[in-house]
Amino acid sequence: MKIGVISDTHISNRSAHLPESIIAAFKNVDLIVHAGDLVDLTVIAELAACASELVVVAGNMDQDEVRDKYPAKQVFVVQGFKIGLMHGSGAPVNLVKLLKDAFKMEKPDIIIFGHSHKAMNEFIDGVLFFNPGSAMDLCENRTYGIIELNHEINAKIFQV
């Protein structure tokens, strides 16, 4: 199972469309996960054209129409791996603690998040903390992620 992971697209504020390199990469995935800050729903149509299955959460910058459609937190299972998904909030230096606390009861194998615009691909206490960074950031490196699940977790961050 191949999962395309994206966050902080801020589509209406940054650009009218996702970069072609992300569209091309996501045409080869089984599932796309968006970790929030879509800003508006236009990005969903582009992602849905790449993969039929999407899992999305709302972020702190999302408009009401996004918050009405998507929750702030989700937990789902793929290939036997429990995945927690939440955008994040507050100071980026406290994100890992916030996420550990938020998913303490669910005990996920993977926590996917966004918010900081900084990519992270690190196992902490046996849990993969995976932030694909920002696909549309103007100041930082623009990145997205791919997670492959077979009998183990293989995750990579890619430059746009």
C-alpha cells in the first residue's frame, strides 16, 4: 500500500493548483492523506483525480467550509497499521508533545501531522512521526511525502 502525504497546501493563498510533480507522484498511490490547512476545498478535486481514497483533517487556517466537512483529528487503519492524523496547533517546538498527548489513548503506529511547514520523518518511542512539510510554502523547501506499508513502514520526504 502506497500513501501520498501532503499538508499545508494553502491553495487559495499560494497558487491556483498543486505542482505538477506532486500530481504525477500521487497518480501512483493507493491513498492520499492531507494533514490540514487546505484553506479551501479546491485542492480536494485535484487530489481526488489522483487517488479514489482520501483521508483529510482540517487545520488552523482552514475556512469554515473545510472545517464543516473534515474533522480536526482522525484515526484509521491501513494494512494493519494504526494511523493518527491531526494538523497540529500552537508553537511548532511543542508539536510532538501535543501529538503524543492527543493520541495517547489510541496508541497509533504512525502519527501524520502538518502545521510547522517543516518535514519530519522520525521514529520516537516506536511511533513514526511524519510531517510532509508544506507542498506550497514560499519561504521554505516545498515537500511532500510517501509512506509505503507492507510488513513494515517505509516513509520518505520528497522535494517538489
